[in-house]
Amino acid sequence: MIYDYLKRGVAAGVLAGLAYGLYIALVANPLLEYIHDAGHGHDHSHGHDHGHGHDHSHAVSETTNAVVSVGSGILWGILLAGVFALAYYFLEPELPGRETATAAILGAAGFFSVSIVPWLVLPPAAPGGEATLGIDARLAIYTGLIGLGILVSGVAIVGYRRLAPAGRLKALAGASVPIVITVAGLSIAPPTIITQPDVADELVYAFQGSALLSQAALWALIAGGFVWFQNRARATPSSQSIDADDGHPVASNRA
């Protein structure tokens, strides 16, 4: 049932989103604040020179930002995991490999489509960065690039399936061709972010690298969590009886 897939996807999204939200609150936000202060030449010791009223308001602000970050991370995880669950339900028969492998492939395709492809043209902007395009243009380009990533992922998966009888190495090589062409082609696109000269390049690279790794971890947790909840549901007697009533074998990929 599609409802069961969505339910497991949402559960996986909550866990993955919670981890992602904690990353934002504990790592990304402090790093952004540090980059912002570095770009404006702020002294990090200034907080000790003010009264307790300022310290209290600053602590409240940080707590609020942390709560909002965790909440937004959970919502983002639920959204991505819901899309993942729907895609898994409809595309499962077309994905190569068994359950864990299919989930990993779909998660990798999501990461490639939502993060890697768009960020090759529109990388995450650190504080102090100036965009060469307006927000409407960036949103349109970002949406189009996600569509391109989905298309390329589909071509790669279809290519792998067709070349699989010739051997796994040939199938992997053939599947990688559209991915390599896309990455190489988008990498030569003109930069859309002009970084403020006062911000060190190392800080910008650290911010962008951590953002990319966090998205990779998010998709991995979604895929892994979905498989875990799927296997857990199948292990219950009620789930097995439902499978039998629906005509699906207990050992099949659909629960």
C-alpha cells in the first residue's frame, strides 16, 4: 500500500531531519556566524564587555535559532523522505539490485538531483557573498537543474539496466557517462556567486563542503531509515498477514 510507504518515509524523514536540524543548530549556524563576523572584522571577545541584559537576550536569540533550525531540519527531512517514499513505491521494479541497494541508488539519485547538480551552478552562498542573479532567476534555474538531475539519474539507471547483462563493470561505466558529462558541463558555467573579498576562501570552502556533506548524510539517513522501517514492518505478524491478504509474497520488496 502506498500509505505504508509514505508512513515509513515520514518516520525515516523525522529521524534524518532531526539529525540534520541538529547539524544546522550546532555546526552550520556557528560557522555562518563566524564567517559573518570574519567578513566584518568583528572581535569575538566583544560579548564579555556588555552587561547581563545583552548576554541574556543573546542567549535567548541563540536558543530560538536552534529550535527553528531543528524544526526546519525535521520538516525538510520529512519532505525529502516523502518524495523518496513515493518514488520508491512507483520505481522500485525498475531500480537495479535488491531492497537495500535500490534504496541506496534512489537516495544517491536524490542527492545528485537536489544537491550536486544545482549547486554546481548555484553553490550555497556564505555570508558576504553577492549573487550575480536575482532571486527569481535563481529559483527558476535551481528548479530547472533539479529536473535535469532527475533526468540524468533516470538515464544512468536505465543505462545500467540495459548494460547489466554485459557485466557489472560495463554497466557502471555506461551509467557514469551521463553523470560525468553533466558534471563536467555544469562545472564550466560562469560563477553566480561573487564572494566578498574580506572573507577568506578557506572559510567559504569549509561552509560549502560541510553543506554538501550534510546533504549527503541526510539522504543516506533517509534511505537507510526507510529500509530499516520497512524491514521492521515486515518482521511483525500483522504485516505478514496483510501481505498475504493483498496477494504479495512476504519476501517480496513490497510490504
